[in-house]
Amino acid sequence: MDPPPGKQKSAGRRGHPRLGRAAVLVIFGLYFAVPILASFLFTVDDPVKGFNLSAYSQIFSVAGLWPALQLSLELAAATIAVVYLLLIPAVVAVRLGGPRLRTFVELTCTLPLVVPSIALTAGITSVLRWGSDNMVPGQTTFIQQLLIDIQNPTFPVILLLAYVVMALPLAYRTLDAGMRALDVRTLLEAAQNNGAGRTRAIVTVILPNLRGALLNTAFLTLALVLGEFTVSSILGYVPFAVWIVNGNAAGQGPVTVAVSIVSLVLTWLLLLVLSAGGGRRGAATPANQ
């Protein structure tokens, strides 16, 4: 028996959105997959030997990779720590005690979006140049010595400060979204009714419920630091992204592209692990309640 005409139209309307979503997913999948596939073909296509995986076998022995990667990972870890120290108290304070400050905090954290990285680097360079131009031999002031110390190539604190500023917009949005999803006042009152102080309640009750937002913030900050090129290149440092560009310019294109593909795949795997972990926790929460 055929369904009534109204139900047929309803079923047709339900089918069109599915086709639209599938088309969007295919388009975006091709947008990401085609460049990666082309890069992979570039790394394995040897004009003389044909298909060759030597570019990937050279990853572990190529000069300069591990110092550059180590520097980027150290800067990423320090950037994540500083971003947490700055934003977690600010987001919690705005949510609990100062909603009127929300606009000010939001504008301050999103301001780096309207300042190009090249302009940020120009300002940093001007400050560093001022310190060197006004330096008297044998009479280094505290400020001048501080400007010298933060440029230590072993761990350039000046890059750390720049990365923290650049990470603020994404980190704030992520943490603020996680905080909005919680009934913070109810959680805080419940913890305090059970004998916990305000600080202990925030650390042991609120922050564990922000685990997903904290992980996403760390991942976004890590991706930003690993991929940042402009500031570090102009200031003369060689983290991971600068090493890749320098390797391409030096004729090591296949190897550096292979490193880029491997790092991209590892980053995606990390994102999938974080997403899967967040999904399992979200699915388990109702059962625990």
C-alpha cells in the first residue's frame, strides 16, 4: 500500500538535507585530501627511480629537525601553561563574580585577531632595537639585561610571549564555551555545602568538568605554535615551521614535505583521540548521574 502523498513529500524533504550534508562532507574532504595526496606523491615520485620512500627514511637523520622540533614543543608546552594561568582564573572570575567584566575581557582577548602578526613582530623588533641602541658598554641596566635574556636562542622567551598573545583569541573562546556549558554556581554551591572551600571547589569540581575545553585549548595552542612562521622567522629563530621552509629553500623539499605530512597525520590522530575521549566521557555522564 502506497503511503499518503503528505508522507511522501515529508520523506523527500528529509532526504534532501542528507544529500546536502553528504555533498558538503565530500567537498571538504576533497579540499583537505587532494593537497595532502599531491604532497605525498611529490615525496615518493623520484624522476630516476620512480616510486621511492627514501624521503621518509631520511626523516630520522635529516640535519636540524630534532632541535627545531624540540624548540617548538618546549615553546608549545610553556605557551599552554601561561595561557592556562592567564585565562582560567579570568574565565572563572567573570563567570562567578564579575559578569560586567565579560565585555572587557572578551575584547582584550580577541584584540590580537585585528593585529597582523607582521605588525606584532614590528613592534617587538622596535622594542628590542631600542634596548640595543641605548646600551652603554659596561653599564647595562636591568631592563636592557632583561631584553637580552629573553632573546636567549636556547629558549627565546620573546617568542613565548608572542605566542601567548596570538593564542589568546582561540583559547578564550574555547574556555568560555566550556564554561558556559556548565551550571557553575550550582556546582560551586554543592561543593561548598559538602565542606569544600571556594578555591578547592573550583579546582576539584569545576576544572574537571572543563576537561574537554582544556584539552581543546591545549590542542589549538599546540597547532598554532607548531605552524607559526612569521614572528619566529623575522626574529631569527628556527623552530619547526621555519626549519621546514628553510629546508625547502635548501633543496631538501621531499624530506621536509615528508616531515610535514607525518606531523599533520600525527596531529590529526591526536585530535581524533581527544574527540573520541570527549565523546566517551559525554556518553558516560548520563549513566553516572
